[in-house]
Amino acid sequence: MKKTPDINYQDIPLFENISEEDLNTLLLCLRSYERSFNKGEVIILDNESVHYIGIVLSGTVHMIKEDIWGEKALMTYMEPGELFGESFAVRRNSQSSVTFTAGRACNILFVPSANIIHSCPRRCTFHTQLTQNMFDLLGLKSQQLMEKIEISSKPSMREKILAYLSMLSQRQGSRYVKSPLTRTGLAEYLSVNRSSMTRELSAMRDEGLIDFDKDTYVIKDRG
């Protein structure tokens, strides 16, 4: 069953400053299409050639890297409105070096990368806007990967958890935050043991640093 999108096309950053009428024309011009995926289903495999940029309409997408021993690490995740696969799709060698899976049941809009980065033969003004938006989002993705590096570089599990919650707080503009990751997903993202992380979260709650209920967290002032 197709999942209801959490975001309208006009609210997607890639389509910013493009009118609804122009957007309908653009989507036809780009030859885009939608597809739904169940939780855990593979969207793009490691070493697969990527010719489409994915846009998350609902759910979440996980970017996973597997080493030669089969150990998997959650590098980052994408929420509604965010792109994935663009770093590979716009390269001359479009082969992916990671795997993208559905972190939660998701609905994805796929857009051929060549139709974005190459000039439109009709010279549509909104196509130029689309290209500009694409470059802006590539810069944003670099910033998000820097945030992951900052979190991963923290010396202790507690500091990693606090850095992650701080990042969510800044993005959501509140100390009452909703994590798009399950506990298992969060442990993979922080590269820590899930049981140890659960114990640390409980200790942080007992010390009055945070409170939580499932995937919702409240960040309290430090005494």
C-alpha cells in the first residue's frame, strides 16, 4: 500500500521558488516517478549505478556502510523533503559506495539526475531555479555529514548522545525533540552498543539531564 506523503511537493527544498503550475510541468519534463518501500527494504545497493536522485516524501531512509568483515554502520539518515543518492548520481562514475534502505516505511520520488544537471532544451526558467536549489542542497548535505563527524568524534557515549540531542534541538527549534531513529537505529548511528546506550540514557534521566518516552526526548538545563 502506498504511504501518504508527509510533505507536499511545493514544500520540498529542491522545488523552492517554483510555482505550483511550473512544478507540474517540471515533474513531467524531468520524467520523475514515485515508489514505496517497506521498512528494511533496500532502495539502492552498494556498488549499484545511481542515475536517479531520491527525494523522501514520507518515512526515513538510512545510508549504511558495510566494511570487509560485514560490519554495518549507519552513516546518516534522510527525512521527508531531503535528498539521497545525489552525491553518486552527479558523478562521472555513478557507482554507489553505500547502501540506502528504508529506515521506516517510506514513499520516494525519483528524479533522473541527468535531467537536473543538464540544461533544459526548452530553456525553462524554473529549470534554472531547480539547478540552483540542487547546488544549495549539496552544500547542506555536506554540513549534515560534518555534524555526524562531530558527534562521532565525542570521546564518550554520553557526550555522543548529548551532541545528537543538541543537533536535533537546533534543527527542531525546541528542547522537546522527536528522534527519527529508533533505539536500535540511534545505537547504529552513534556506533555504540544498544544495551549500553539504553543504560546510559536511564542514568542520564536519573541525573536530571534528560527525560524521554520512546523516541521523544526532553533536554533539561544542566545544573
